[in-house]
Amino acid sequence: MVLFALGLLDTGYRFGGRNPDAGLDCSGMVAYIVENVSGRRLPHNAAQIADRTRPIVVDELKPGDLVFFNTLKRRHSHMGIYIGDGRFVHAPNSRGRVRVERLDN
């Protein structure tokens, strides 16, 4: 998952995007990676994906784990893939491209 995610760095953002050729949003990026790595199809919605996961403590994160954020004053409004060393890959917003950020940012 991590290598696949890193291969998408600098892919353009597109709201509702689920294809790197056309652009990706956060849940579209995760769904695209999971489908290509495991063959499992996920919904295209961070909250719906979160409903299919189990919570873990931040200190127990391992590369490839999904991370969820409250960015719009609601739980699970943003997500990415943890890559280790306190960093994750995500598709941030219309002003950005797929990139690596620190969890504490």
C-alpha cells in the first residue's frame, strides 16, 4: 500500500476523482490503492470507509494503515495512508496534489 501510495505523489486533485489520470480526492485515492493492491472495492467516502475499519491507537500505527481526520467539523471528513515515521500520503484539496504530510501538521 505504501509503495503504491508513493507512486501517486504529485497526482492532481479532483473532487470525486477515483482515477489518477483524471485526478484523485482523498477517499478516491485510498479506494483506488486498496482496489489495486487487494482487489477489494471500497466506497468513495471517507466516513463510509471508516465505518468498515476498526480504530487503533496512534502509537500503534503501521505503514499501510488508514488515517482519518476531522477537517470539516465532522468526523472522518478526510483520510490518507500512513507511511511510517509520523507521515502519511493524502490528496489534500483543490489547491494541492497528492503529497506526504506529517500527522502533527
